[in-house]
Amino acid sequence: MRKNVNPVRKQKNAAAFFDVDGTITSTNVVAAYFFSRVREIPVAIRLLWVSWFSLSCVFYLIIDRIDRTTFNRLFYSSSFKDRSTIDKKDIASIIYEDYYRARTFGGALKLIEVLKKEGFHIVLVTGSLDFLIAPLARDLGADFVYASELVEAGGKFTGEVKGAGSSKSKKAQCVLNYARAHEVCLSSSLAFGDSIADLSMLETVRFLLYLKTFLPRELIFPPLFSHLPAL
């Protein structure tokens, strides 16, 4: 999904690009799906379904370590194929209220608010599904969202995935596309991520924060950004 969420706010020619899961929130797409799906499973077979889903997670973890794009394609296809598109707003609401909202990092919220006040474009670049991430993007006041999309046909999800995805190259390309379309100077921009899949996106800007690094924060953010709150 490529969506201009908040085009009104006055901005400068710099942006802050954020991964979502693990960066803004302590979440992942598998757990998010579990929180919504487990409610729908009849109580009589819920325990069996949880056991089966837990075993499936081992398989998904292995695939994710090998290739994030392949993981997204397999997981979303098996989880959403043939489900009614009418349900997506309800699914998104449940996941956001019961899962995402409580797991949003307070530091990330403060940081985004400071960056917005300073005129940075706030751009989310995530492999999560567009309709699932929409409530969070709305509450964050994000200007633009790049997210994965499920193909729809005949009122149902086909299981095919399109959109931003979450591979290294796709995330980096999203940053470059946004910079060109909105005349953003990447040498004055920031990027935040927490996984290997984010590294190429982080490398497209001058100032970055890789959340699994052990470098002192002052080596990542120069004095120009020393006032920013920690994540």
C-alpha cells in the first residue's frame, strides 16, 4: 500500500522512515494474526488449533530466517486466503485494540511527536498488511505508509501478496521512491529499524538507528539530533 495519510501538516525536505514491528511496537505479524483468529475458533477445538498453530510457527520462523519475502507470501496466503474482505475492518480493529496499542513503545511515540513538530515527514515502511497497520498509522499521524497488500477478488482474499513487502531491496526502494516523489533530502533524513531486513532501508539515509546495535547512541545520532528522545 502506498497511502498519503496526513498531507496537510507543514513539512521540511527531510523524512523519518520507520519499520513498525520491533521498532515502533513490540509486535510481529504471526502473533497479531493469532490474537484475532483464536477468538473465531470454537471453544471445543480451540486447544487443538492452538497446538497446530504453535507447530506451524516453528516452520514460519525457519522460513523467515531464510527469506522474509517468502515468509510473508506463505504466511499471508495460508492465513487469509478465501476469507471475506468484509471482515478486514473488524480484524484490524481487534488486532489494534487488543494487540498493537498496548505494545507500542512509549519512546517511539515521543520520538515521532518531536519529529513531527520539527517538520519531518513520518513514513512507515512495513511488511505488515495495509489494513492491519492503518489504525496505528492513523494514531501516529503518519504522512505516508508503505505496506503489503492482499489481492482481492469476488469479495475474498486470493492469498496473493503485493505492495511494499519486506525484503531488503523493496524497503530501500520505498525510501528512494518517497524521496523522489516528495523532494526529500535523504542526507538530512532519518531511518529506524530492528532487523536485517531493514538494513538496506537504513543505508539509504545519512542518519540511522539500528535497534539491535550495541553502539553508543551518540555515535549513531550526531549532535544535531542529540535532543531526540530515546526509543
